[in-house]
Amino acid sequence: MDLFLECLREVLKGIVRELSAYIFRKSILDNKKTTLLRQKVKGGFQQKTK
């Protein structure tokens, strides 16, 4: 019974470690700000009308 509890404890430790690494990676390392979308400037001659 003690061996089973030790194995279960080690498995749970590994799961918690992997989950915390995944959350850290997603929240801290992959938190890149995206650039704001700007309207494209139309090229060519544009005549202003008054």
C-alpha cells in the first residue's frame, strides 16, 4: 500500500509540475503584444474635390 501511495504521489507531482510549466509558458513567455491593424494607404494620385 505504501508503494502505491508513493507512486501516486510521484505521478501527481509530475502532473502539477507540467501544468504549472504550461501555464507559466502561456501567461509569461508567449504574451507578445500584437500590432494594431492600420488601414492601408492607397497609393497613386488622389485628387481632392472642394
